[in-house]
Amino acid sequence: MRLSRFFIDAPLALGSHALPETAAHYIGRVLRLTSGSAVQLFDGCGQEYLGELVEVGKKQVRVELRQQLAGQPESPLRIHLGQGLSRGERMDWAIQKATELGVAQITPLISERCEVRLNDERADKRLAHWRQIAISACEQCGRSVVPTIHPPQLLGDWLPVEAELKLVLHPVAAPLTSHAQPRTLAFLIGPEGGLSEHEVEQAQQAGFQAARLGPRVLRTETAPVVALSVAQQLWGDF
């Protein structure tokens, strides 16, 4: 039977802990785990803890952490994904899969052809939603470090991002394999309507190089999955 594994948004150490309300509700009311159940907890900073539930009540869930483990190593390739904002499940999918594929940072980008418009309140809610998607993906895939999800940003403000290699996906360009191995990588992927030629030129002026994945134009939620997989195969931990 698979060991239940949970992210806890609080510092962890060996010993007894009362779990935060959200985690306690999920463990006690949703999963209906009971005292004596073995659990594995992580706080998103790289360490894992094995423990046992010692109290599962209506108002409190306590765990006794008895063993500290080294977390899953992160990829040696540090990737910052600039992902054009897309609607609903497409953006959720991109963030979930990018997390599973080892991305270090994700910045949702607002560009000319974005069909999504967020006011401050909606942006805050979407950011919290995306961060929860990344946490759930880490719980599922065994990753010990939760990637940073930045607030949505204008494309032009993001382009000065620092990285050894900066790539913008474009259907007419050299393949990824033509580039030397970097330690840090920034990937720019457009929204559903793609990037305009002006935006591609703007990216190139900011140090981005055009790169293609193959002869077919990929959807905005498919492109990061393929791009990150190829990059991890070439330069990361695949």
C-alpha cells in the first residue's frame, strides 16, 4: 500500500506536531485516516519526514515525526518557464505538468494575444489556485521542493530574466539540440494565440534565441510539456 504523502506549509522537525487546519481536514475528514496511520510529510524545502498519526479528532490532527529523510534531488538544470496566460484548465495543465517535469520557477505572462484578463482580486485567487496545483503535483510525483509560482507579469517586464540560455519557441528556428548545455534556462512559451512577431523580436533583443521542437505547431499547454521533457533529456536529469 502506497504511503500517504502530504505537503505542510509550516517548518517541520522531528517530534510531535499539530497539523495546519487545511491538512488536518483533508487527512481526517476527506481521507478518513486514523490514529496509527503512517504518513510522509514535506515542507517544500527539500526535506522529508516519516511519521505516524497519533491523534485524529474533529478539531485537531497530530503527527509524531520519527525519521528525517533526504528529499528527492532537484534537477541540475534550473528552468524558469515563462508561460503565456491561457484559459482555465489549459493553464492548470501547463503548471501541473511543468511541476512534474522539474521546473524551478513559473511566471504566467500577459502578452498581446492573451484572451485572459485578470483584475487584482482575480489574479490573487488564480495565483493561490496555481500554487495549490503545484503542491498537489509535488505530492503526487514525489518532488520535495515546490517550484516558485510568480504573480502574472507583463511579457516585457519578464524578458530581462537572468539565465545562461534563454529560448523562445518558434516554428522557424534551429532545434533545441543545436544549443550548448546550460546550467540555467529560461523558456518563453506564448498563449493560445501565440506570440506576435513584434514580441518574438522583443524577446530576441532581450537575449532570447529562437528554438523549435519539431515540424508541428503545438498547443500552448502541450508546448511546455514537450519543451521541458526535451530539455531535461538533453541537459537535466532524464
